[in-house]
Amino acid sequence: MTLRRVWLFLKHYWYIPLVLLSLLVAFVVYRSKIATLLGLITSAQKDHQESLDKLTKVYDERDAAKTKAADKHITDMGKIEKRKKKDETKVDNKIEAREKELTDDIDKIAEQLMKEFGD
């Protein structure tokens, strides 16, 4: 009974044992070439990983340089802004002093005119 089922299975699905047998023969015959192929695949994978590591390092260095340049720019702009505010304060103080000076001069001139020409 069991042999009959096996025979019917093989008769109906004859290509499955044929494919398995072909794979077994190919493995035995081409074992050294398969090993070479696996070595080649492993080598390519290792080279690819090394390339990725190098690219990652380069991009990290580039990003660090950009960040450093941006930080320097921000610091420089802060210094320029502080110097600008300081200069504006100096100019404002000079303007206020000159206005006060001119106001005092106008008051003195007005007093002199009143003395000379009266009320």
C-alpha cells in the first residue's frame, strides 16, 4: 500500500525527484566553483561595507565642518551686532551732548538778546 502511494506520487510528480537529483549532482560536481562563488560574494560584501564606512566618515566630517562654520558665523554675527549697538550708543550720546550744547547756546543767545534789546 505504501509503495503504491509512493509510486503514484512519483508517477504524478516525477519532476520533483528529478530536480532534487539534479541539484545534488550539480552540488557535487561544482563544489569548488560554489566555494569560489561564495568567497567572491563574501569579498564583495566586505568591500561594500568598507565603502559604506568610508562614505559615512566623509559625510560626518563634512557635516562637522558645516556645523563648525555655522557656529563661527553665528559667533561673528553676534560680535558684529554687539559692536554695532555699542557704536550706536556712542553716536546717540554724542548727538544728545551736541543737542544739549546747542540748547544751552540758544538759551545764552536768547538771554544776551534780551539784555541788549530788552523785553
